[in-house]
Amino acid sequence: MFPRKSLFAILLAIALVSSACSASETSTATAVAVATLPPTATDTPRPTNTATPTLTPSATPTPTSTKTPTPSPTVTASATATRAPTRVPVTPKPSITRTAPPAHVYLDRTTLPFQVNDFSKSLEEAHSSFQLFANTMQQIVNDGVTGNCSSYQRSRSDWLGLPAYADVPPAWHSIYLDYVTLLDDAVAITAPINQVCAAGGGTVDSDTDRKIVEFFTTNQNHFYELIQAANALK
């Protein structure tokens, strides 16, 4: 048995202890309710190594054979009738009427055996004589002066004095025939002058003078061509 005082003291102690526990729980509960939770640290994710995509080379396209177009046959236009071009008439050069020399002209010439150098010299002499007489006649026609029979007779003697040639080689035939024919034609075309001079004087008509000038002017050029042809054959 406990004394009353002791019992009362025990009950009071229990009451106080009980009250203190209740107050402590209330205070703890309130503190828990008021306390703010510290911020939770957020884990920052570490960077991960992202695999770099590897470029895979695409397959090279295999060239396909291209068909070469076969050219289609060209259609040839059928020939059409084409009118032949109209030919422009060529005005012929004034022809020189050749008077056939008397047959004895050939016989009167001295005939020599053909030698290239001798014949070439004869061509040059004939060319010089034709050139001189062409200039003389042109002056007479232009100035209207009287011709000189002595000058004419010297030229005529030259034409008749140039020799003929025998045994002319075939390659020289055409040159030789032109040579001897032109000399004879010179004698023939100047026959009117020869007649006037033989009669002691007179006149020759202008048409005859014109033909004579034309003949010698044209053929002194032709003799030059013959000389060139002869040089080519040497």
C-alpha cells in the first residue's frame, strides 16, 4: 500500500507526462505540416553519344545502252527538168580576111635546114618587124600624115627575106606554120600600099589603113606568143 500523497504525486506525474507527450505530438505534427521539403535535386541526364549516321554510297547506276537511231534513208529528190542557161552570144573579134598569097611567095624564100636557134632568131626578127610597122601605121592613121614608101619597102623586104625551113620536127610544126603564114599575110594585106608606091604615089583608103593597123597590132602579139611557145620546147 502506498500513502495517499505518494499516490497523488504519481498520478500527477503520469498526467503531466501524458500532457507533455500530447503537446509534443501536436508540436511535431504541426512542425511536420509547416516544414517545406527542400527541392529535390533533378539529375541532369548526361549527354549520350549519338551515333552519326554513316552515309552509305548509293549504287552507281549502270549506264544502259542507248540505241543509236538508224538514219532513215534520204529521199533523193527526183531530177527536175532544168532549163539550160541561155548562152550569151560572144561577140567575135573582128576577123582578118586573109588573102592567100601567091604561090611563088614560098618559092622566093630562102629555105634552110631547121635549127632551133636559127628558127628562134627568125621568130624574134618577125616580131620586131611587125611591132615597128604596127606603130608606124597607127601614127599615120592617128595624125593623118602621108606614109613613107621607103619605110614600107624596108619592112616588106624583111617579111620576104625571112627564110623558110625544111625538115621541121613535128613538135614545131604549128609554130612554124603560123610563122610563115603570117609573113605571107603581111605581104598580101599591104599590097594596096605596094601598088601606090610602085605607081609613084597615091592614096590608100581609110578602111584599108584600119585593117592594116589591126592586122599588125594583133599579130605582133601573136609572134610574141610563138616565141614563148618555142622557148618552152627548147
